[in-house]
Amino acid sequence: MVLLVKEWAKAQNINDPKNGTLNSYSLCLLVLFHFQTCKPAILPSMKEFFDFNILGEIGPYNEKIVDEICARNIAKFRRQNIGQRNQSSLSHLLATFFEKYCLQFGRIVVHSSEVVSTYTGRLLRKQGGLYWMTKSYCLFVEDPFQRPDNAARTVDVPELQRVVRAFEMLKVQSSPVGRPAGMNCFRCCAHLKLVQN
């Protein structure tokens, strides 16, 4: 799904951080956030499968220990969610991704106090405390591995408007009711290439 979103973003010229739009990492985080917030969730919040604050407690970085901790916590998430497995198709997940961010980016432009946080798996209100939250960014996508960092810090106001228009255009042109949910994956992919600025 990340590859589909990146292809669409490239076709829309909104995957170019040098020119003030989204970088590939922030697009990946947006997909992860969608997987965390769809019902039922496909992925847990990052802090549920690995609390990066414990790195200091386990001593020097040891990939094997980190892998073991993540595997245990992901297994725990699966056990807790037995019978609630998300059965959505890729095309449905893609359609709901675009629908979610069409609405979300519109809200963010108006209320730039919301933070997309894959670490917590929910939208956060911008508050003092974290260094980057006191800066003036127009889009906030928290980096779960470097929590003081904003993964979407390259997005500037005029280009965020272009990002919002790209999402809105897809929603409007995708079907009579504005939802591509009924398309199969191949039609959806072909449609993404056709809907260019």
C-alpha cells in the first residue's frame, strides 16, 4: 500500500520535499497511522510493540533483543485482538486512506494544532513540551523513532494547499459519491495514474 500511495503522490508532484511537499518517510508514516486507526486496527501503536524509552535500560543497542521484544509484543497484540482481524481489501484500505486524509488535511490546514502520531496511534493536540511542537510547521507527522522530530517538516503552507487539493481531487473524481471503495485494486491503481494535476 505504501508503494501505491507513493506512486500516486509522485504522479501528483506532492512527493518532493525539496519543493515543500511530502517526503517518502512521512507518506509511510501516514499509511502506518491509517492502519493503526482503521477499525479494527491492523497495526498497534508503535509504543505497544516497542517502547523506545527502554533502549537505555537494555544497554547498548542489540538488534536481537529489540527483535525479541517486538515479536513478543506483536504476538500479544494479535492475542488481544483475536476475532477482530481486519478483513478489508487493499482497494478498500487505499480508498479509506484517501478519504481519511482528504478530511484530515482539510482540518489540519484550518487547525494546525493536530499531530499525526504513529507512536501513540492517535491524533494528538499540539502542546508545549516537545521541542518541535513549539515550532511553526503547517503539518505535523511525528517521527516515532526520533520523537522530537517532525517527519513532515519540509511541507510549507503553499505546498500543503497543493497536497490538500490532490487528495480532494481524487475524492471528487474517483466515483459519483466520491469514494473509490468499490473499485478493485487494479482499477484503483490505473485511476491513480489518470488523476494528475
